[in-house]
Amino acid sequence: MSGPDWRGLVRARLDRITDDPAHDEDIVEELAQHLVQRYAEYLDRGQDQRAAVRNALGELDDTDGLAAALRSAAPRGPVAPQPPIVGGAPSMWNDLGQDIRYGARILLRSRGFASAAVLTLALGIGATTAIFSVVNAVLLRPVPFTGLDRLTVVWQTDRNTGTVREPSSLPDFLDVKERSRQFDGFGGFDASERTLTPLEGEPSRLPVLLVTHDLIPLFGVRPILGRVFTAEEDVPGGPELALISERLWEQQFQRAQDVVGRTIRLNDVETEIIGVLPADSDFGIMQILRSAAYARGFADRDLRSRVDVWISLRGDTRVLVRDTHPLLVAGRLAPSATVSTAQAEMTTIMADLEAQYPSNDARGVFVEAMGDVVFSSVRGPLWILLAAVGLVLLIACVNVANLLLARGTTRLREVAVRAAMGAPLRRLVRQFAAENLVLALASAALGVVFAAVALRGLVALAPADIPRVTEVRIDGVVLALAAAVALMTGLVFGIVPALQARRLDVQGALKAEESRGSTAGRERGTLRSILVVSEVALAVVLVIGAGLLIKSAWRLSHVDAGFLAASVLKAEVQLPSSRYRSRSDQFPNFVSVHRFNDELLRRLAGLPGVEAAAVVGNHPVDPGFQNSWQVVGREEEARTWPEIAIRRVGPTYFETVRLTVSTGRSFSDTDGPLAPTVSIINETTARRFFPGQDPVGQEIRFWGVNRRIVGVVRDEKILGLSREAPPAVYVPFAQAPSNNGSETFLVRSSAPLATIATSLRAAVRELDPQLAVFGIQPLTQTVAESVARERFVMLLLVSFAGVAVVLAAIGIHGVLSYAVVQRRHELGIRMALGAPAVRVTGLVLRQGALLTAVGLVIGLAGALALTRVLTTQLYGVSATDLTAFAAVVPLLGIVALVATWLPARQAVRTDPLEAMRDG
Amino acid sequence: MKKGSAELLILSVIENGQRHGYEIARQIELRSRGAISFHVASLYPMLYRLEARGLIEGRWVEKAGQRRRRYYRLTTNGHVTLAAQRSLWREFFVGLNRVAGLRNA
């Protein structure tokens, strides 16, 4: 019936009608349909096909004239498709569906605009969604413990050292538990590790929590299988029982339902499993341990440890005496109590204990809400990041608003005509809203994809001390928020052009299309300039924030740590006491331990490329433990001295980490278990406790042993790179007690550390196939992990600032390009009158410079007010650091110059004749 | 044809309902009994011009099972303009008649 390809025939005769291919398509379609019917009509009248085709085509007449006539009649610029009419009674939903379909079609028609807007918004939404996902999972989601707001951590304090978060002694814990009325209950735990020897496969180290029987019920945690410990089992000499984590249950027992009653081999001891605890039962444990002044157990080793085994503490007050502080204490407040009433009561109790027992001298109490302990270190950085990413989203919105305004101008005529024809404002607004809804939803969808990708990187990069960081994912709440943000953005910035256009009268709008410099045009120009200025200002704030953090990170990386981590490999082992005896009556001559160490070190030293190898108690950024101490002859004075960090090091330690001995001598092989006991102090100790004296030759005393000082070494930043070195004393490893058999080996080598790691594992396996080597990594990585939070916040803020700068540049470019197009006529006349190109370029550059300068000034002022929130994240840099503030000026200046240069070039290339003819 | 007569014709045939381009051309041919005919080359530029002036409104209409078609209908402005044009043309005809005695020719 339809005969030939009418569209093709029409298209062949009308090559190009308007500037918009999509619009051309519509015209061709309409004409073709006409010809189809004409053709049918001619056939009806009895014409043969060829005649019918010829006559129908004849209607196109002079095709050149037709194209020109159509072009002059068709509206300039892209014409929006009209909202379709659908049969049947119009309902609101019907209309909405139409509006959305229509909106989608409009966006497909202007792909350039749509893709720019969607990409920009998606970037903003993606980044915001990713960060919010972290905030949501970490801070906002319900915690697995019942009544977290009633849970507290009961710390001990030490007035001598000024430390406020110390663990408790077992006797203190028992006394407090009996005397307190402000608490419903208490529980205590001690972080430890055990070597798990499975029936098959390599042995591994597991984080283990030694708990009092009341701890797990105190937290409100219920086992998935089996039961928890009873009070009867929690006594010295009680049975070897364990609760295992859901993870271990899965990994070792494939979730076997009959796991209760079976055994696992921990540190060579068969231990009966009495139950399985749900996956998040170790909630908050890492943060409590990390907050503790010492006794942090596995939290110092691997920041991402998850507790796999819970063992009954079975505390013996004859072993865990009152001046030993291994126990972290949690308490649940009684219904009537508050943290402050509990603090008051505990202060009284601790004062009584202090009066009663000499070893409680200077010890007090600090009751802290558990929620604060768990979240305090991350709350600040996370909210800062959320605020920063919010700024990025804001900039993205500003850019889209800019795009929409520019588009609003080209669509002004459409809106004006439709308004004049009686389209109600409601309808127009809804139309624009629908169009922007489509835009927003597309952005949100793409944004979620971006977020998912970003989140993976984020979680991998995230500092491990963020609670629940492994549980971060995009969930319903986050999705809803992303959609809401997108919707708001779309609605707010989308409707503005509709309202703006509506304000104008038809005549003015139609004329504005033709004449430049109309009031409406200028108004819009001003609005867009304001948007660009605010965009630049926001970017300035972010760039300065990032700059401060970069400088802080640079300071941290250049801090003199005292030791040299480069080219050093770290590895850890734990010698089980069943085979490596360290009986106190033999102290410190633990033959089997020393034999193992000496033999392993001998083998390590023989490896190619190895310069030095040492055994230590703790690696250089592990704070280790501290103890009270005295200088022989100054016992009275020493009562108020703070505790000193005790470093157990092999004689080759100083050489291995290149720690300089400033006076006296280093340790040597002759400082063995049976030789006279010696020690080396750090410079801080020498300065604070031996002012104006030579400490070398004096004796210090702790652990019941006098140790002659033989040397002074430089300070090592053992509390972390951002903190000052505390007083520290080094003792030969061979003359120190075994800390439960835990040892660290450090190897300095010019050979690749991966090779050394392999050789080290092999050497340990040869010496003792049942030993697990763990924590094996370059020491530089250990150091880097100790500043992971700072680095994380910095990296994120830097990438946000980068995105902000790019978006601001796009904004400047967009506004100026548009201005150049608008001023084509004027620029054309100027050039025709002989204005040099330089002059015309200058005009555009000046406009760009003005926008940038105003944005810079506002941004600098804003940054001055806002960067204060970063203070706690900065090391060695003030929040108003001059260089960071000064550096932003040339940086944004150059970016703005580049963004301005392109439109300026375009202005010069304007052909004066053409520009004036178009005008 | 007098300037503006084509405009009057088009506005008139869509006065009582929307029609697509071919229908408009066909209606004019039928009502004038073949005396007046519009070709594509003259009809569509005229339609677009009328649309740009806000007198008529073209919409793509989709009906189930059919290709979308562009329908034109009068806008409020169009109705007003048509009424004004009618009275103008009426006066013109009366004058023409008086001068040239067309009616009895």
C-alpha cells in the first residue's frame, strides 16, 4: 500500500533543513506521511504506480526552495517535541507518564547537554553515596549490642603518668563489682592470641578474647549454637572451653550443626567448643583495645583483627595480682544511673582501694560511654568527609544549574509560546519537573554505579580502626538517600528556568530571542556568574582543606622517627610455652627460647643480601608495654614518676633499624642471660630524669632487677609518628622475661623483601614446623598503617578537591563560552573596526579573571572559617597555614586561565562578517 | 490569491477539530471542489509559520497500533485571529462585490 520508501525519497530531496537532525527527522516524517496518503489517493483514482509516485513527488516542487521555506518557517534551534495526547480521560498519572516519556525524549534529543549534566550529577551523587554508605554503616546503623547507650568502659587512670585509659587489675575488678550499686553488671576481657593447629593445613594465629563469664551476657550477645560460659567454669583451673566465631565455624567446620562438643587445638591444647557466637559479636572490641594505654593485644598487630575465639578468663588473683593491669572492664549502668553518677560512685570506691592497697597509689577511674570509645576516633573524620563530599555535590549541582540555565535560554521561546497559548503554569512546571526527574534518575542510577566502584576502593583504603568498616555496603537507606538527593537537585534547579521564563511576557521573550543584551538575558547572565563564583569559592575551600592535609601528611612522612624502616622486613612468631619453657625459677635463662632465636637469627644473617637481623619484643611503632621504675638511690623521688616504656631488643636491633647510640655503648652478644643485667635509655629519659648528669653507669630498677645503664640512644616514635616519644628503656632480649612467647623478627636486607620473606618462612618451618609465622610485611607498611587514618582522610579530600577543581573549570568554561556566543555580534564589530586579537582575547580573559578573583576571595574567607574543623586531623600544620592558603591562588588561577583561554580563542576566531550577518 | 487567504483557509478547516497535514490539504480541495489545492511545498512551510506565530499547535499523536502523526489544532490565539480574519475578508468581499458586481457576474 505504502509503495516506495517515502522517507528516503523525501530525505534525498531535502538534504539538510534545520541545524537539528532530530527536528529534520520529524519534518521528513511528516512530509513522507503526507505523500503516502497522496500516493494512495492517486492509486484510488486509477493512476498506475509510476504515475502516482511521480505526481506525489511533484508536490515537493522546487526542493531548494522548499528546504529554505521550511527552514525559515521552522523555529530556530532544536524544537522540543510537543507533549503527546493520549486517548481517554486524562488522569494525573496518565499525564505524569506522558510528561516523563516526553522528558526522556527531550533529553535524548539534546545528548550533549544530557550527558554533561548526567555525568556531573552522577559524579557528585556517586561520591556522596559512597561516603554516606560508610557513615551509615559505621555510625548510623543499629549496633549488635542491646542498649549500647547504657554500656560503659570503666578505665583506670594514673595520676603519675597522666594516662586516663588504663586497664584494670583483676582484684580491683572483683572489688568494684562487689561494691558498686550504680551498675547492673560488669564484664572484663583480656586480648590475647592463640595458634590454631588444624587437622590439615598450616597453623595460624587467631585473635582470642579471654573473658569473664559475665561479659557476653552483659553485651546482650546470644550464641547461635550452644551456650556461653558459666560462673562455675570461670575459676582458676577451670576446664578448657571455647566459644568460636561464626567465621571460624564456617571456615573450620563448614557450619556443622554438631560442632558443639568437638575440639580445636589452641596453643597445643585440645579445647572443647561449647558454642558459636554471631559474626558481629566482637563489635567495639578493637576500638576499646586501641584506646587502651597498653594491654592492647592483637589490636597492635593487625588493625583488622576479628575475634575468632572466646575463652573463659579463669582469673587467679594469685597470678593476676593487684599491680598487674591486663583487664579491660565494661559495665552496664543501672536504670537510674548516668555516666556521671557512676563516675562519682566509682571515684569513691577507687579512693577506698587506694587507701587500702599501696599498689593502687595514684590510681583513679574514668567511666566512659562505650559508644564514645567505639566511635570517637572516626566520628570527626567521617563527618568532615561527608561535609567535604557534600561540597562536591553542591558544586556538581551548581554546574548542572548552570547548564540548565543556559538551556533555559534556548528554550525560552518554547516556554513563552506555550505560556502564551494558555498552558497553565502548573502544567509548565510539571513538564520541566518531569524532564528533570528523568535527568535526576539517570544521574542517580549512574551515581550508584560510581558509588559501588568507589566503595570498593574506599573500604580497601580505609584505616582499619574504623568500626564495622568491613560491613560497609550500599543498602536501601543509602539508595533512598541518593535518590532523594538526585530528586531534590533535579526539582530545584530544573524548575527555575520554567519559572524564570514564565515571568517574562511573550513579546519580550520572543524578542529576546532576536536581540542581545535584553534585561532578561543580562539577568540570567548575572545569575550564572554568581553560580560560577560560588563554584570557585567552594572549590577553593576544598582545595585548601586538601592542601592542609597534604602538608600534614608530608610532615608526617618526613618526621624523624628515630628508626629507619626502609628495607626492613618484619615477621612475628609465638613460641608456645608447652615446648618453649620460660619458667620463672629459670629467669631469664630460657634455654629453648634463646636457642630458637639464636638459630633463626644465624640462618637469617646468612641469607644473601641480609645486612642485619634482630629479635625484639615489639616492632618500632608498637607501643608495647610500660612499667613503673626507679633509679637506684632515688626510690622516693621515683614514686611520682610516670611509667616507662620497656623495649626488649636483641643486640643487633640498633644496627637493624639504624637507631643511633648517642652516648655509651650498644648491646652485644656478651649481654647474655647469665651476664650482668644492663639497659640503655632513650634521650627523653636522659633529659627528663637525669638532667645535668651522666646516666651511663647509674642503675635503674624494675621487675625486681637492677640494670646498669650502659648507653643512651636517640628517641624512637613508638607511639606513632604524630606523637612525641615517651620515656623508654631498652633491655637485652636475653635478659628479659618472655612475654607469653611472643617475638618479632626484623631483617634489614638489600635483597627484595619478598625473597627474604620466603626464606624466613622456610627457616622457621625447618626449625619448628608447628610454628605459625604471621604479621610478615615490610616495616614501611607497618609504619604506613599506623598513619592510615590520616592518609585516608587526606587521599579522599584530595580527590574531592580534584573533582571540585575540574567541575569549577567546566563551570567557568561554560559560562564564558556562552558569553562569547552572546557577544559575537559585539566582538565581530570590534574586530571589523580593527581591534587587535589580543584586545578581544583580553576582554574575555578579563571576564574570566573577574569571576575567578571574586570566587577566590570568597573561598579564602570561607576556608578561614571552615578549616578549623580539620585541626584534630593535622600534624605540624596550623589550620590557617599560610602556604596552603597561598598555594590555592596560583593553582586555581592557572586552572581558571586554561578554562578561560579556550572561549577567548573562540572569540578571536569569530568571523566578523558572519557574526554581524547573524546578528 | 490575496495575501493571507491561505492562512484563512487553513485556520478554517481545523476550526472544529484537529487534523493532520494531509487532511488539511484534502479538506481544502474537497470544500473548494478542487478549485484550490495545496502542495506539500506550500502547505508545510505555512503550517510551521502559523505554528511559530502561535496560531496553531502541532502535536505528535500516538494511537495504539498506528504510526505517530502530527495533528494541528487552533490555539486560543488562532481562534481570535480566525474570527478577525473572517470579518476582514467579509468586508473585503462586500467591497469587491460592490465594485465589481461579482455576485451577478
